[in-house]
Amino acid sequence: MPITALPSDALSLVLAQLCLVRDIKRAKRTCRAFRDAAAEAERKHRLVCFEGHKNEVLSVATSPDCRIITASRDMTINVWRDGACERTSQSHEHIVRAVAVLRGGARFVSGSPDGTVKLWSLDGVLERTFAVRSEALCVAALPDGVHFVVGLGVGNGGELRLYHVDGTLVHAFTAHTPRKPAHKGHAVRAVAVTPDGQHIISGSNDMSIKVWSVASKSLVSDCTGHTSAVHAVAAMPDGQRILSGGDDSVRVWLCGTIEITFWLHRYRVNALVALPDNQHALSGSDDRTVKLFNVNDGAIRRTFKHHTDWVRSLALLPDGLRFVSGSSDGTARIAEHGFAFEPDPAWVEAEAKREAERRAYAYLARLTGQQYGANKPPPAAPAPAAPAPAASSALDAFFDEDEHVPPAATPDAPADAPAPDSPSEEEQMAQAISNSLNDPTSMRRRQRCWRRWWWRWWLRRAQSRRKIVDD
């Protein structure tokens, strides 16, 4: 049984481990099954990795129908759906710092240092432009669906403005006033709204977090304690606790006082998102990681390392099971955080598909075990462990499967049994899988070593000849 006889979805996941998937897909003389599986592997990769921007992805937002909006330093806004870019909007004259989706999912707002905030429909129509006459560094939408708040730079003294979608300026909060009269103010770097829409949270360059009342337009509490500018704020679902990040710490606030401080990252924290269970949150940092942690004790549940540069923004998808992260590497990626809160139909369907993939790879693991020594004793049963979060992908489940599925036992053949004329179909399949997974990597490693050795030998030879000529 050749490897090409595998189901296309299983073969595509196997090929995803190879470094030359794109070359296999483009080769004209490649087996059709391999070429189709490589195309499927690349398509699955595009469903979770959006690579349309030419520069940093500074902000991400999600709509109720699972569309993703990304804002970039290349002055564009992309709307993604099912792994493809539906449309690209380029109306700002400067980098796009922030995006936020209004409740209902039909419209979103974008802010830029060009001094404007723009109201868009998801169909790509520009409905209104708000002239804020200063850098719009952050935006957040209120739950009523018709109001949003904008955090401004130092041009207007670091104001926090509340707008209506019809263009009305509802109120301008004197957010973060300077400590010295000669200073103009401090830029508002982060803004968030509590789930009930009654309070607005702002973080600034003055290293403080302020909580404002929407009804009375007054300051409720002032939280100080960070050692550098505050770049991220978030409200927990209960509306009582606040998360903030700016230096390499994440702080939990309750009623204006520090409840606890967590040192989760090595560098600055740029983004925070609270999960619906009111117990966990996600943080993104300049150390290129996203961390899932418990807000009660600071325990890190998972660390995601799927970006190659700073993580600039985070957003939770509507199903509550996945999140999207934007990075300075120019991509936005979707990942599962691994905590399920309620049986959602979309989650149940995805889980069923993941279970089918796990079974397919369990079968492959058994075949691989036969190939690498059927006479070895089966491994000891693993010790029971605490339940861990779900695997981030079916590939993780496949590579963990070898530890749990013992190789199939092979009965001893009698002494007078005739020797087999040719290997069985299962052995041929296992050999093909082994060659496809191991040979290309080892071959490239040998080639790199050979080229490095040859280059060093040539340099030494040239240096020795030059020395002889000089002498």
C-alpha cells in the first residue's frame, strides 16, 4: 500500500511537516496525490495565518460572523474571511494604529496618527470621517453599538474623547494631565470599556490607569504603580477587576488598588484580553510570545510561540475558544487557547474533525512503531497526569500519539516458516512515511555541513597562499 493511498486530509497533514511543501505543489512531474495534498496543506495553513500586509500588524479586531479586521503600518486595513482577504481599504494618510468593531458587527472604526478616525462598514464603505486633530492611538467600542471612545496623543493634551456614530462629540475627558505646567500632556496608549458599558479604562505614558464613569463623565479611580508607560488595559467579565500591562509585568486592580502583580514576560506587554470564564487572560509581549495565565495566582497555563517578532495586539473570536494575534512580523494568526466554556455547536463540529484526524495519526503511529522495531517491548504505560489544555492542532496530537499508542505486537514466526518474498504493504507504507519525514531534513543538513567545511577549507588555503607570496 503506497503512501499516496492515504486519505487526502491525512496526507496533507503529513506533508505539512516537510520544508518543501510549496515546491511539491508547484512541481510539474510530482505525483498528483502529493501535489494535491501539498496544496491542501498550504490552504490549511492560510486558514490560520494571514499574510497580506507589507509591514507590522498593529491592531486586530473580530466581528460576530468571525471576520477579522487587521490594521497595519503599511496604512491599510484588511478584512479577512475564511482565510482569504475580502477587501483592502487604504484611506488613512498615515499608519493605522487601532481598529474596533461596533456591536452588531456591521461597522468598525479605525484610528490613525494622521489626525482622523474613520467609520467603516464591513462592506468597505467609508461612512464618516472624524477630525480629531491629533494622533488617534487607540479606540474602543461601547456595548450600545453607537458610541466609541478614542485615546489621543499629546497634541490635544492626551484627551479621551467619546463620540457618537453620527459625528457628535459627546464628551472630552481630560484624561492624563501633566505633572508640570510646561508639559502639554501624556498620550493615551490604551483604552477599554467594561462589559456593562458604564466605565471607560485608559492607560497612558504617565504610567497610570484611570477609570471614568460614562454617566457622570467623572474620574472614578486613579491607579498608579507601573514603572513605564501603560500600553495595554482590559476589563474582566465581572466588571470589577482591571488588567494592565506596560513594562514586563501584568497587574490586576480592584477598586483602584493593586490586587496582585505578575511577571510573565521578559519585555514590554503590548496587549491583554480577558477570557469569558473570568479566571484566565491572554497577554502579548515584545518577547514574541502570547501567554495564557490565571488572573488569581499568575500561573501560566500555555505559551504560544507562533510569531517571529513582537506581538502587538490580541482579540478573542466570537466562539470564545480561539484568539487572533497581530505581530510586527506582518502576520495575524489564529490559535486555540485550549479552554472550553460551554458546548458551542461550532466547537463540537471542530472537535469531531480533530478527533477524526487524531485517529488517522494513531494508525500512522502504529505503522511507524512497527518499522522502527517490532521486537522491542512495548513502552510502559504513562503515569496519570492532570488534564492539559487541548492540543493547538491535529499535528500536535499526532506527534504526542507515539507516547500513548504502543506498537502492534508481532507474534514470533515458527522455525520452519518460509521467508517472505517481499515486504508487506504495511511495511512499504511505513518505509515511505519514514523516508518522507526523515530523509529530506538529514540530506539538507549534510549538504549545509559540506558547504560550510568546503568554504572554510578554501579560505584557509587562500590565506596560506597569500602568506607564502608575502614572504
